[in-house]
Amino acid sequence: MDETFAQAGLAPDLIKTCVELGLGVGIVASLAFDAVRDAGLTRLASEHLFRRNASLIALRRRRHLRSYAYRFIELCESSLTETSVKAAPRPAAEP
């Protein structure tokens, strides 16, 4: 969805402004909607209309991660706790 809108030159803030001015409806990513800031807008569920976006997190091999890095990973995906990340299988080391 983000890529399609970007190709059309439509930014979430522009879309929300047009909706607030009564110029129709808009579709923005859920991360672009803030209930407090966008109090003049109504959020409707639309997850069933679009495929899920995937994000990847890359970690350097054999490097220590600080607690905030584990917390960030968990914020991105709640099932990826520090314990589960540490227990994840590691790919074979390259020569």
C-alpha cells in the first residue's frame, strides 16, 4: 500500500488533510494514524482489504545485543522476546 501511494505522489499527511477538509475518504497505513492528533478523523478497520507488509530485522553474527535492541525487536513482533531471539537457530558460519 505504501509503495502504491508513494508512486502516486500521495503522502499520508496530505491524504488526512484532504479528508479533514471534507474532500472524500482516505486510506493510510495504521502507523500514520494517531487517535489524539487525528481526532477529527475516524479509523475504520481495513486489514481485510490489503496484504500484510513485511519488515526484516538484520542482526550481525556473533555480536552482543544490548537490552534496548532486544526490546526494539520485541516491539516490532511481540513473539520475539530476548529469550526467543537468543535461542533462535544460527546459520552456519561462513569461512
